[in-house]
Amino acid sequence: MIASETGAKPCTIQYWRTNLLQFQSMNHPPLAALGRRRKLTQDDKEVLKEILLQHGWMMQDEMAAWLVNERGVEVSQSTVSRLLKEEGWSRQKLARISWT
């Protein structure tokens, strides 16, 4: 009945049914992670945070340059900006933490 309504072949209907039961979606989930792999590892983020807490605040382009020189990770200023926003870091928050 579904095949006649949709115009799909019975094997396609069976594929959709199986996927709905297993994955709650008509499509099979991707086997690998989608998108580009992140350049900054969790260790890079932790070290950058420690440097900011110890030595005060750096500008975003200085952070990117520091990452290239010290960690060998080449990132743009916008990547650093996104990192700061994702982590919820700001000058005020890091200044309060570094004084305690």
C-alpha cells in the first residue's frame, strides 16, 4: 500500500522501515564524523587558558601567533575568537580567576 502511494519500490520501503526501527530516521546515520577536523586539541585549549591566566590577557592575533610559535598549531584570529566565545572566556572572567 505504501509503495503504491509513494511510487517507491518495495525494497526501498523495507529499507526505510528498517532505518526507522533502528535509528528513528529514514536515513542511515553517517559512519564518520562530518566536517573538517578541529585544529585545536583540548590540550591546546587548556595550555592557552593557563597562559592567559598567568600572563594576563593577549589580543586575539597574539594568541594565534603564540599558538603557532609554542604549539605549532596554525589558526586564524577568527578561530581564536570562536574558541573564546565557545569557552565563555572574557577579559573580565579571566582577570577575576587570575587574581584569586
